[in-house]
Amino acid sequence: MKDKTIISLFAIMIIAMILPITLLWKALIIVPVFETLLIDWDEEKEVKE
């Protein structure tokens, strides 16, 4: 029983360490993509006017 609790705690710690990293990577990938899309959209708007 003790071994299982130790393993589950260890797994929770690993997940807690990995999740923020994946979220950071998603943010690093998504933010530049959104910025380039917004910039392109602004340029298109200026051209049309």
C-alpha cells in the first residue's frame, strides 16, 4: 500500500512538472502565429482602405 502512494505521488509530481512545460511550448508556438495573422490582417485592411 505504501509503495502505491509513493508511486502515485511521484507520478503527480512528474505530471505537475511536465504540464507547465507543454503549456509554455503551446504559448510560444501559438502567440507568434496569432501575431503574424493579426499583422497580415491589419495590412490587408489598410490596403483595402
